[in-house]
Amino acid sequence: MKTRTLFPILLISLMSCNDNWDTELYIQKIEGSTDVLYKYSAWGGRDSHVFGYMLQDSTEKFEVNSQKNLLFSYLTEVPNKNHIQGVAFEKPDLDTNKVKKYTPIKTLSNEIKNLSINTKLYQYSGFMERNGGLKEYEFEDFKETRDSLIFFNLERVNIVTDTSETLNSLRFQKKNVEIFNNAQPDIIRIVINDLRLNQTNDEIISNITYYLIPKREMNTNRFSDYGIFKQIR
């Protein structure tokens, strides 16, 4: 029997302090817990690139350590003090005739600091077939609820056809949301991977990436620290 290998979990183990890495780092708090969830990408010598998610106490200094990477690639709900739910996919398979599967192959479970982490594992080719697409909008304002973000008065410009599309609103679940900001910290753009799964059998419906850019200056402090990754400068 073949041993399945998670992708993009790295096959090498690298341990280093941040001084040796050029790191892009995002953080979100976990309600009712002193732990925080980091999302990072780090570049080091010899073209090395490590990335992933790490869980650690908010009082500890973040250090790049791929041995501590969590298994998932995307979140499926807002993390809480009891559990984190995510999805991952297998290493790419070179067999182009392989029958594609769009539902989970299995669920991987582990526990860190009494916090249960469940990861649904998908076939790579099936996941990628339902994955893709990029849409970019400018927005006027937003509203945040416990589990969602709603953006208002959006405009999308199609550069190829020179036409515009306007929407009154767009609603997203707070799962894979990153705020890219400057040092002030004012928002440069919000990146949302809108992963959608069938609620009955967890079949992958789609995973579209959205770039959302505020039409006017907007500070990250208007957003909460829960269910949203904020960039650390």
C-alpha cells in the first residue's frame, strides 16, 4: 500500500529563528484562548521557501519551524478554543487517467494543547479541478458578524473588455481571510479564498480567490481579530 503524502506540507524539516528568514506573517486570535494561529511564508538561503500554519501561545515569539506546521491548507470554519477544522490535499499524482474524486478521502485528527484539529484530506487532482478563478473588486464599506463579512457597493473592472460590473453586496464566511496592510496599518487589499463545500457530503464546490480593495483609506482596526488573518509588520 502506498503511503499518502500531504501537499503542500514540506518534505524537509527546517528549524531556524526569524533572523535567517524573510517572512510574511499573518495572525488571528482564537476566542477564549491564549493561543493564536499564524499563517506564514518564509524565504531563506539557497532558494528555500517554507510556508504553512502554526499554533502557539500569544506570549511566545514566532519562529519559522516547519516541523510545527499544522496539516491543513485551508480553514473550513472560524477556529475556536476547542477545535480547528481544515482541509488539505495529497501530493500531486502523475497519473492523468486517475478517476477524479471531489469528496474527502479520509479525515486526519490530532490534538495540540487539548485543542482538537481535524483535517479533511482530498485527492489532489479532484481538488485542483474545482479550484481556481480570481475576481477583484473595489468596495465602499463592509459589515462584520460573528462568522461572516459582507462588503457593500462593489465595482469590478474588466480590463480586457473595458466594462464594469457593480454589485450591491458580497457575503463571505470568515475562514480564509487575509488583510494585507501597510505599517499604519491601513488596508492595501483583502484576500479571500472562498472555499465552498457541500454541507451534506463535503464535496468541493469551488474555491475562488477574491481581491477586495477599499475605495477609501481604511484601517485594519475596523475588523476584529477573530476569523481574520492580519498582517504583522
